[in-house]
Amino acid sequence: MTELHFSPDLTDAARRLVRAFTPSLGWMDAIDGLRNTVLFAGLGVTWVMTSLSGKVRAEIARVTLVGFGLSVLVEGLQVFSPTRTASILDVTTNTLGGFAGAVVVAQFLVALHRAKGAPSYLGVPLFPLAGAYTVAVLCEALTPLFRSTPLPWVSGGPFARLRVALGLALPLRLAEVPWSDVLLFAPAGFLVVMLFAEGGRSARLTWPAVAIGGAACAFAAEAAHGIIGLSIRWEAAATHAVAVGAGAWWARRRLAVLSQTLRGPRRALAAIAAYALLLVLWGWRPFLPETDIGAIVQQLTAVHLVPLLSLVERVDVFTALHVAQLFLLYLPLGCLLAVWPLRLRGRWSHLWPAVWLAWGIEAGHLVITDRYFDVTNALIACAGLAIGWLALRRSGFAPYGDALAPLRRV
């Protein structure tokens, strides 16, 4: 409701109401619809996950009605605004987003219940870890952090944009290779092979299929850049494909050895530490310090300190997928801490270490070149942690032990 500039003129309101039911269907409307769906999906996820009734179907219906009511209220108020545009499309996408988020989290809880008691590497089903991280990697491939600005001279429909972007994709240049992405994409291949191995399939037989599937997704995601008006760089697609394949191959070589070497709390602690380090790598790219005090101070403004305000300033596919990516990156850590808290008692048990990690990574953006502090990012990260932790606990998973126990015995 920012900058509503409320106007009580009923004649203008009636005209805007008619316009709301005859919306345009342009490219920006599609992007806005995607953003609405992702943001209201968070409402659906949170509503079902925090429900005390246990009646999932009833809660899905309730949050769908709540999403619809909130949308009608907001769009109805925008009818009285000369600067905002009410649209039936917003009501539809908001409502569908709340419904979709509720359904997805309900299915997630069902899958966790079914997996309870099954053999696992970490005491927790691997599919939420591998699935969330793989989708987060796919979001990065679709909208890379440092290549998310649309090409300024590209216009027209999706296929017209694609043709122009394909024409600009050559020649290949070594400078366009995203070397740091190797460390981010390789774990996806490792985790997917690990997931298959947990289900009883041979890592030796599954890693080639994972590598081929990862390469296909990498090149498809890069080609999709043209549709949304981003630059296409085949160097990046090849790097991502090689990284996923390398991670899958490494799982085939080392997974059995690691399983034998690391057991119980030692394995849990290694997994938590490795994933925390991975989150630091994601958060502190490109690892170059910002030395301009003025640039640091400029980040402490309302745009960066008011939740969601930064998303209003920029309307594109990146803002929608960035929300989903952050949530998915932190969800696995919440799942791990649900069954392996660092300590069973005290303030450092459960989620507190991960919450401080999320805020520390975001605070670090103040002193990193090309990164910007945004309180929204930290809040989304904490939401991912909380939903992962709560999903495991609501599904009947209890702590196996103290993850820091091996360090205290040393």
C-alpha cells in the first residue's frame, strides 16, 4: 500500500474498477503475476505449517480464502488511488499463490511422514535437502546474481527477445566463465547422487545420468535467458554442467568412504559445517571487499531496512526467483538442526546458531563489492530455517543427539 495517494472521487474510482476487470496481458503483467504467486505462496506455506488444528485440507481452504480476501481488500483500495493500478489478475495470482504454497507444504509434510523411520545418511530424509538445494541452483542458473539485469536494447515478445539474445551469445569469451559457480553447483550433483544412493540405487550407475540431466538443465536454463531478456552465455552453461557432473562423480568416488569414516554426531557436524560454509560462499560472492565508506553508508537507507521495500523498486523475474532461492537455500539447514541441534540445551541449541549465521552473512554484504545489505534477505532466510525445522518436528522427528559432542570429547 505504499504511495497509495488515496482519492475519494467515486467517478474516478468507478472508472478504475472497470479497468480492473479489463486488464492488459503484456510481458510485465506476466512478471508481476509471477512475483505475486511467489510472495503469496509464502503465506500459504506459513499458514499450514503453523496451524494448530492438524486439519490440513481445512487449512488449505482457509488460507486460500484469506489470500483472496487480502487481495480483494488491497485491489479495492487501489481503485481509489490515482497512482496505483487495480487488476483482477492480481487477485487471481495472489489467491493461486496462497493455494499453491499451502498444497506444496501439505504434500511435503505427507512425504516426511511416510519417510519417517526409513534408512537415511543424516537421520533426516535427504529429499528436502537435495530437492531444495537443486531448485535453488536452478534459480541461480535461470537468473544469475551478476547477470540479472535485462538487456536494455532488447524488446518485443519472448521469442523476439530469444532471437536477439542468441545472436549476442557468440563469440565465446573466457572472461565470461563464472568460476565461483563451480563451488555452488557441484554440491547439487553430489546431493542428487546421494539421494539416489539413500534410496538403494548404486552411485556408480546413477552418477552419469545425474551428470547428463544436470547438463541438460544448465543449457536449457541458459537458453531461457533469452525469453526473459537476459544475456545468454554458453560459457556459463558449460561451467554449470561440468560442475554438476563433477559433483556427481565425486559422490560416486567418495560417498561410501565418507559414510564409513563419519558416523553419528561426527557425520551430522560435518554436514552442518559444510552446509554453513556453502551458505557463506553463496552470500559473500564475489569475495571482493568494499572500501568506499560512502557506498557502505548508503546501504543503511529505508529501501534496505524496510522489509519487502527493495522488491517494490525492481519488477523482474529475478526478484521473484530470488525470494524462492533464498528460502530454499536455508531450508535444508533448518531440517538438519531439527534432528541434530548443536547443543540439546541452552541458547545455542535448535535454530539460534543458524539465525545468527543468516544475519551475519547479510551484514557482511555491507563490506562486499556489488552486494547490498537488505533486511528482506535475512528475514526470508530465517523463514526458510524455521519452516525446515518446524516441518521435521511436526512430522515426528526428534533430536538424535548433540552435534557438538565430538568436539567436546576431543
